[in-house]
Amino acid sequence: MVRNYKSPLSIETVNVDIPRSTEVRVRMVGTGICHTDMVFREGDGFALPAPCVLGHEGAGVVESVGAAVTELIPGDHVVLSFHSCRTCPNCIKKLPAYCFNLGPLNYSGGRNDSSSPISQGGQKISAAFFNQSSFATYAIADQRNTVRVPKDVPLEILGPLGCGVQTGAGAAINSLRLAPGDSLAIFGGGGVGLSALLGALAVGAGPVIVIEPNETRGKLALELGAAHVINPMLTGDVLAEIKRLSGGGVTHALDTTGLPSVVAVAAESMTFNGTLGLLGVPPVEASLPMNMFSMLVRGAGAKYIVEGDADPQIFIPQMIDLYKKGRFPFDRLITKFPFEEINQAMHAAESGAVIKPVLIF
């Protein structure tokens, strides 16, 4: 629980509701830690009212369901993802990541009626983070953001498929629509960037170049199938090196850093008709640092991508199917921690010691 922003999380006893009409109560088995959790823990511009329970990459077993739930039953293995209304224009177009109600449904700290599924001693605790708050032994979600998964895959590691892995892989597969013959430069080799690498390779794209200063992450990128890794701390001209390695430029680029100086290089790394996908959270005051004439001459474009343009009900099973076929080894990104070591796991992620920490209950 976040008691005070910028402070270690505390482990406390709370009360978790029984599920309402379309809700499900899920016993957590594992949950990933995402950069967004750490951003909300800091309370700078993005925050739930404290005290609050975060966590949004949960995986577990359905314990009970509300009276109107028709798609899930107790005992189902599930992954929890982001919530969407399914009734706004974008949801009707099957674009739930751009739901008109995404903010209130995922970041308000409670249900639509302002109640919270978590309380302590009669006091409301801000929760329903991504409509789950999976940093708890039980989570309340809706059947819309609860995805049934097969029971022959390791449930405890599946949580990151609901956000971080989905975002990276979805950016490559759904947003950029990479195909054999397409090349890609990925700026940042963290969990999202390496998930994009896995997604690109799963659909036969390549070569893929990863730009990453952490030598351990760069080594893993090569092991996973990256054609080249560029360490920007050891390379005088990253743009020139990308063009040299790719024969003049890549067809697509992805930025996971949100740093304007990096985005500027990514925008120039593409050849004609290239597309730049933007995934990193930028400083609030940042503007796109792109030369308009250069973009015009190349016919290049850029797009910010939310949740990998994914419909979790469709894309999470697709990723699991690729994993079972040996074409999407996302488990190579994961380091497990006991739930009680949540603060150590967050520190390991922040320091770069691990790529994707997963808490095991």
C-alpha cells in the first residue's frame, strides 16, 4: 500500500469486497511490476489519493463472480488487463485502448460510483487501479478486463501480458503491423522494448536493432534475436551507426524512453515512408523534436501508441499461443520475487538489475 508518496510500500491487512454484478474476485498468483506503478508511487502529476493500492499486471484464479457474469466461472485461470467501457465510439470500433472513458475507469481510484473495492477499518482505500489493484492477495475486476487463459501455461508469470509485454509486442504487431522484410530500431531495451523485439521476431520482421546503454540488457537482446545492439554511451553518432547497420535507415522505429533527445534520433533513423511508434512517457512540457521538412521529404510519420493497440481479450491469447509454440519467449524477461519483497523488486527494476519483476504470492 502507498501510505506516503516517494516512500516504500507497506504490507497491511485490508478488506476486499465481494464482487458486484459484472465483477469477478480473483485470488492473485502473480503480478508484474510496471514502470507505471512506480510513477504513481511517486505522486508527481500522476497519483491516486493516498492511501492506495497499486498493481496492474495481475494473474490468478477466479474465486467468485457477480450475478451478471456470464463469461467466467470460479476456478478459471485469468490475466487482468486495462479496463474499457465497450460502449464509446472507439470501443465499438474494437479500439479499447483508446476508450473515451479510459482515465476514469483505470486511474480514478475507485468504481464509477466513487466506491472502492478495498477498505480498512471502515475507511475507503483508493484502489481499482486499472480496475484491479493487483498488489493485493485478492483483486476485484470486471469481466471485461479479465481474460481467461489456458491452464497448461505457468499462471504465475502471465500477468505482464496484461500491460507491459502487451504494450511492446502489440506496438510491433498491431500498431506498426510489422511483416517479413520490415526492419526496426528499438530505443530502450527494458521490458517494453524487449517485448517489442519479441513481437517483431514472432511475425518474421527483421533485422531489429536495439539501442540500449545497459550492457546486460543489450546482451539479452542479442540472445533473443536482435541483429545488432548499439550502446549509446559508447557510440559517438548513434544515428550514423543505425544507418550503417541498416543500409541507409530502418522502415520502422519505436521509442520507449520518452526522452526528446532520443525521439529526435529515432525520427531521423527511418527511411522513406517510415513510421515511428512512441511508447515512452515524456516530460509533461515536452514537444515532439522532429524536423518537419525532413519528415516531409521521407513521407515519414509518428504515432503515440497506448497499450499496444490491443484488445486484451484477443491479443493475450495470441501471445500465449505464440509462447506455447516457442516463438515468443517473454519468460526470459522475468525475474521472480516473493510478494513480501515488493520494495526490493521495485528497486531492482529502477536500478536496471532486472527487466520485469514478477511478485509471487
